Amino acid sequence: MTALPADGAPSSTVRRRATAPFGTAVAAAAAAGRLVVQPRMGFPDVPSMLAGLQAVHAADATTVGTITLDSYTRVGDHASARKALDDRSDLNGFPIVAHGAPVTRRMIGAVGAGTGFAIQVRHGSPLPLGIVQALLDAGLDATEGGPVSYCLPYSRTPLAQAVDAWADSCRMLADQVEGAHLESFGGCMLGQLCPPSLLVAISLLEGVFFRQHGLRSVSLSYAQGTSFAQDVDAIGALRRLAGEFLGDLQWHVVLYTYMGVFPRTPAGALSLLRDSAVLAAVTSTERMIVKTPAEAHRIPTVADNIQALEEAARSAEAAAGLPLGLLGADAGTASGDNPVYAEARALVDAVLHLDADVGKALLRAFAQGYLDVPYCLHADNAQRSRSYIAPDGTLQWLSVGSMPLTVGSGTGAQRLRADGFLEMLSHVQRRYDDAALEELPTETPLPSLPTALAKD
């Protein structure tokens, strides 16, 4: 592993890729009119991880691969990850540092070197420098996260420490691999109940942060929410902002299938997955992260992931060219001329006016409450904002704290009770499961349903 110089700055060693350039692979698929679909998949041992990557590569869809890392590696406890490998203990992902670069590089080569298959490393670490070093040493060029999106939801790490670590990591990626790719996880804060304007703003701001630290290929994320029409507006807003602030970069948008409580019925889960694929298709989203019908019950298998990838690809292809009006969305607002854009732009402008250094601007924004993630308990989050699901199914602000936003009329007097919060958490799950159960044949007896449903 290449050591950092004494001042902690990344070295300028140029790495040789073992995979296709990630950003270029997605751009080529988009130019051909194909949605790239991607799983979240990680296994501890090389044979299982290799088999998973090969299956994704061979799927009947346009895919990129994923190597999701284990929890020990995410927190920098590589000794425990190595011990778990030696003891053949369970790990919930691939310990890329413990395995070492030569092992990972050989595994990647066995997937299909020279075939145009791109792979991304996903990890969840607020302090990713060691992970970035390891993936570069192994010949990989793409990962995801960000100073806010991988700090506030997942850790107690001080935000200032995460900002410094991500600045170093961005510079390392930019210095060592031309066209290295970094995806902001900002559009997925806490998985649910975050109004889309804040998701869009954080994702865009992290993209600007990546750009400031030398990266030339980025992607901006957005997680499917509670309203199809509002999601169309949000993705339109994100694309408009990306064009305004990142137009000189190679960039694309990545959509996540709903990340909150997932439907328990297979039919409900598949319906939600299909809707996310339709959303991706009609908004010209370039890449999509899928979830599987197994999500509510167990860790998905390789076969579960392949089913989800192929189902998403078929649904997106079938939806290509569908008029937005038929789907309950407004074609006029899909280009970004909508309330989500107005709110997100207000947040972005307020933050970027705080300091020319985007990292310092982010720190000041959270310290002053200009950015405030609802229901996020991190010490550096003001915790004064709240959201709710409106009667029309959209996510709206109940209170905005010190953010430069306005609460809608009639919401200020509302108070959120614990039972109301729990009801919101299960809103999407209940909607899709109820629809699936209503479509069951009348002769299907209730006892034949999954046990978890029978108890509800």
C-alpha cells in the first residue's frame, strides 16, 4: 500500500485501472439510451464476491458491479476484519483492506478484464482515506459517499473531521486516476422522511465539494420518495442544478429505489421496484440502484439481486417515452422549473455564500442551521427541522429551523406525535402492500400469506 507523505496529502502516483472507467461506462450506456442498473452487493470471501460480480456482469441488463465493504472496514478496524477472515466468521461485506490489493486485483481481473465492465466500491465510512487507498491500489476507480452524507447518518465522527478526510480522499482519487469517479450519497440522507429539496441541495453541494478538490467525474444521487410527481420534480431540479454548477464535469444522476421500510409482500416489493425504474426512465436518469423483494425479510442472495436488476431493466425499457401526464406528473415542471428547485437553489446559494471553500461553507452551514436534516441525531446537526407526509403523499416541511425556507401555510400549528412518526415510516410499505393484497384472488386464504403479514 502506498504511504501518504508526512503532511498527509495524497501522493501523485498514477494507478493503472483494472476495470473500465466508471463514469465513461455510464455515459456510454446513456448515449445508447440504456439505463444502467446496479445492485448493493458484498461478500466477505473472494469466491463468493467473484461469483456475485460475474453474475451481475452476465445479467440480462446493462449493469455495473458493486463491491460493498464490511462494517469493520468502514470504521477502520482492519485487524478485526482480518481476524474474521482467518476465523471464517461472518462479515457483512468485502474487507478490501484486509484482503490486500493483489488479491482484489486478481479477483477483478477474473470478472472480465477488457469487457467494459465497471465496478464501484461502496462503504459508508466518514473517514475513507484507507479505503480509497486500497481501492486505487487494486485498480478500481469509483466509490461513493461524501463529507456530509457519510458522516451525519452513519457516525458520531465530528463533521469537521469528515470534511478534512473527504478532501484528502478526493485529492487522492483525482491525483492517482485520471477520470476517477465519486458519487455523492447526499440524495439518500437517512433513507426517508427528508424533503427532496434538502436531498437535492446536499447532493449538489457535495458534487461542488468534489469538483473543488480536483475530481472531474461525479454523480449525484436521489432516493425515491413518497410521491412519484414530487420525485419527478426533484430529479428535474437536481439535473438543472448540476447543469448550472457542474456543467464542465462529466456527471450523471443516480436514483435509489426507496430506502425506507420496504414492502413485505413480494408483489408489493416488485411494484415499488418497477415504479422506481419507471421514474428513472421518464426522468432520463442514467443509473439506478435497485432493491430486491427479499429486503424486508433477509439479506438478498445473488439470485435475488439478478432478479431485481433484470426486472428494473425491463420496466425501464417498457416505460421509455411514456408521457409524464399519463403517470400523474407535470411535464412542465420536470425540467426543474418547480418548487423543489426553488428551495434547493435557496439552500445551495445560502451555503456557498458562507465561504469560498466549500468544506468550510458546509461546516458553517450546519453550525448556523442553514442545513438541518430532520430526525438526524448527529451532534453537528441543529435538529430543529421536521417534515411530514402531506395528504397528497408529498414530503413537506413542518418546521425549517434556521434554513432559508418558508413553511407552507397551515402547517405551523401541527405537532408530530410518536404514533404519527411511526405511521409515516411505514407509509410507503403499507401503500404497496395494501395494493398487492387487494389484488389477490378472492379464493386465496389469509393463512397462506407470509407469517409476518398474517400477524399484522
